[in-house]
Amino acid sequence: MDQQIYDARLFRILFPFVMLIASLEQVLVLHFSGRQMICGTLTLGQSQEFCINPFFLFMPAAQLGMIITQMSQASATSTSIFEILDVENELAYKPDAISILEVEGQVKFDDVTFRYFTSGEPVQRNVDIDVMPGDPVAPKRATGSGKSTIINLLTRYYHPSSGSITIHGYDLRDIKIESLRTQIVIVLQETTLFEGKIRENITYGKPDASDEEVIDAAKLAHAHSFIERLPDAYDNVLGERGSGLSQDQR
């Protein structure tokens, strides 16, 4: 904002000054070329050359001034961008972090408290959750109460301010982030489907999946029955964002 205010003030001063010079130049050229035309020492065509040539000098100079202004704005913007890009990831795992190949699904929150930027009122306070493999759990609280925060903590998009979170007995801080996230499947509230075959959408996360795996996945999602009723079944082509299916089918 400071840079834009500075540029605006500079432009307000320089632009009238440059236009004044350009106008005076045209007046002087017309004056002297007109006198020479009256005296017969200059033709009309030559007079036009003198009038037009300064224009081709003035326009690049004016454009250069605009480019310099844009460069100063770009410089200020790029500084902010690189400040963000250069920020170190606070959730980097320990040097001796391990990779987990398979988990049974036990998840435990032990006295977990979370606040943003390590200050202010906690979003979650003293949360204790112990979920055994196969147990369906559905947090049900008011909007803005921090349900999504629990999921973000579990997937390590956030880090607990205090307490610990374990999965299959491993503290999340001791697990490599990419290894942890390969064990977690997230179904978003808004369904995103791509233009193409239903089979291609199902195998998006595993392109080399066999036909049996595709059908098994569809059955687990209770989608196999309606897919089979479509004209081309799993080869049925969907439109952009899954057009051609109902919201429930998507």
C-alpha cells in the first residue's frame, strides 16, 4: 500500500510535467515548421515528419515510466511472496522419525490442547479420545466448535499445543508425515469428480488398480448397484464435476 501511494504521488507530479513538455514540443515544431513552409524552405510532408518523429520518441519514454512503476509494485509484491515461501515448516518431523507400513486404526488423543500461534484462547482444551479399530465415531458439536481441528490435528496439518496424539501406539511426532498420511483416507464434504470414465475417477488414487479392486471399492461405498445400471457401467463417461450423476450418487 505504501508503495502504491508513493507511485500515485510521483505519477501525479510527473505525468502533467511530461505532458507539458510534449505539448510545448508540438507547439515549437508547428511554429518553426510553419514559418519555413510560409517561406517555401519546407514542404508539407517534411513538416509532418518533424511533427510525427517526436511522438515516436515520447511514447517509449512514457511507457518506460509506466514499466518502472509496475516494476516497483512487483518488487514490493515479490518480497511478500518470498517471505511466505521462505518460511520453514514448523511441522517437520524428527530426524529419527520412522515410517509406518500398516496400522490397525487405533487413535488416541491424550489431554490434547490446541491454540493458534501458541497464544489466545484454546480452540480445543484437554481433549481425550480413544478410538479402537473398527469403531465408528462421529463428532457432533456446534459450528465452529473445532470438529475440523481434530481432523487437522490427526493428519498433522496442525500440531497440538500440549498433550499427545498416537495412532497404533506411535506418537504422531515420531512418524514421517508422508508415511502417516498414506494411512489416512479423507472423504471431503464437497465431492470432486473429473470429466472421464467412472473407472478412472475410482482409480484416481491407485491408477494400477485391477477391475476386482475397482468393484470392491464401489461396493464398499454402496455405489456398485447404481453404477451397474448405467448404460456403460464403469466405463460410463461423466461430465465435468460429475455431471450426469445425482448429488447422492456423486
